Amino acid sequence: MSKTGVLLINLGTPDDAKLGAVRRYLFEFLNDPRVIDIPWLLRKILVNVIIVPFRAPGSTKIYKQLWTDKGSPLIIYGENVQEKLQEKLGDAFDVHLAMRYQNPSMEKVLGEMRLANYKKIIIVPLFPHYASASSGSAMEKAMKIISKWWVIPEISMISQFWDHPKFIDAFVARGKQYNVDEYDHVLFSYHGLPERHVDKVYQDGKPCAEHNCETEITEDNKYCYKATCFATTRLLAERLGIPQEKYTVAFQSRLNNKWLEPFSDEVVEERAKKGDKKLLAFSPAFVADCLETTVEIGVEYQEIFEEHGGEKVQLVESLNDHPLWVEALEEMVMERA
């Protein structure tokens, strides 16, 4: 029987929580020209001479906080989802998992998929909102690898799924584990991007700031990361009954002040100073809990909130291996099969 191959791609993780592995991961990640989009030589100097040598020891300490007895949560949840999706899809499909950076590598996994001689391959970068530095990078690398095959089967790629009904259902289910009325404010925190990354999306020469990205999705901004993050928030807030005045959309993990605003850590501080005691935090840009959710929001933002008078930042768990998330992936794949 001729089969369809399904490739799930997430960002990646060090092989272990030791300095050498973290350094290798950061070298590969930060040298990607879609992540740091500056001239080659400047990027090499910035990343290899400045950022990685100084950042790796601190990052290693953070990864040790994240690590479990079984390893990286990103791998653990990824493998669980792979297994559960395989059960859902059945024998007509083979589900594979790869990481854009480090292991299991895309080269190795796609090499195995080439040998399987699939009639079709469906590629699903596990990033709900398109960004060149995540979805774009994963799809570009897949295309580079596949372009060298002698036989190239039919390929289908899912570039974003921020508004897929089943994806929204899954995050709503996570949110309903908490009583929103018990919290003073709700934070929707998305991974940040440099402003220039979203400005490059537009063909009319105007920056993102001139496209009403906070309030609407149009033909012009449908691939704008900022616009789709705000749109996901509107969908979730409506389903969860959260009034507009009770939530804030913000962006975390910035490297400098030329990234998307407002900044999540500053919002957390401001809410505490205003007298909020309990903050509920969603992070819908991530489909699995990772360093940015478990440590950055769950630990670091908790410390910021307490320091300025708040009491509790409650992180809403990511989709991880939730059954509704597996159903969402099943539906997305079947729509392309």
C-alpha cells in the first residue's frame, strides 16, 4: 500500500542540559540567517564571538531548571504527540518528528522518509503563527533537503494554523481549567520578534504599524506574526468570555527594545504596581511547554510579579499532548491528504 508521510517539526532543544550541548544548540539556532537577519560576517562575529560564549553558561542553568528525568519536555511531548497522531491516522500514514535545530535532525528524519518512497509528504511546522524565523526557517530547510532528492513526491506544507477551529478548541479547553473571574487580569504572552521581521511581510512598503494589526486580519497582514497573534487572542477571549479591558497582548523573550511591544515582563510589573494580585498567563505561540513558558513565565515572571506587590502568576499549560491537540493535527493532516 502506498503511504503518506507526515513530518512534524518543532524548533529544537539541546541534547542535554550541559554546557557543551547548550552551546551547540545556540550556535546552530542563532547562526540561522532567518533568525538573525543581518549580513553573514556580522552575524558570525555577533553570534560566535559575543552572544554564544557569554550566553551559554546562563542558558545552561535555565535548561537545568527545565529538564526532567526523561529529558527535554519538547522531545517528550513531541514523541507523545507523534505516537498518538500515528494511532489516529492509521496504517495509511507514517508520522515522523524532527527538530529544526539539533536532534532528531531534519537531515536524518527526511533521509528516512526518502527511503520510504511516500506518494505524498505533509510537512507541519508546529508553530501556530507564521514567522520567517520559525515556520519559514523549517520549511526552507525541508525544501533544501528535499530538492536534492532524485524523486520528489507531492509535498504539502502547513505554514500556519492560528485560527484552526480545533487548535482554538484545544487552548480553550486548557483555559477552562481555570476560573478567569478569580484573576485580576489575563496576559496573552507571545514570543517576541524584531519589528523589522514583521515589517518585511508587507508588499506595499508600509511598516506593520500602519496596518491595524491589533484589530483586524486582512489580505495584507494575513502572514504578519503580530496580526495573527492578536487575532488568536480575540478568538480565545471570545470563547472564554474574557472582556477586552481584562486582558493584555504582549511579547516576551526580547533581545533589545526594537522588538514587538508591549513587552510581557513590563506588563507583569505594571499589573503588580496597579494592585493586581493574581495574573492568569496564556502563551498560545507554543504548542508544548518549554523554557519560555515553564521558566520564563512560570518562574521569572512570578519573581517580577512578587517583587512589585503581586502574589501569583498562573501559567496556563500549553497543549503538550492534550487529546484535542492531537485531534487538531489529525484534522489538519486529513485536510491535506
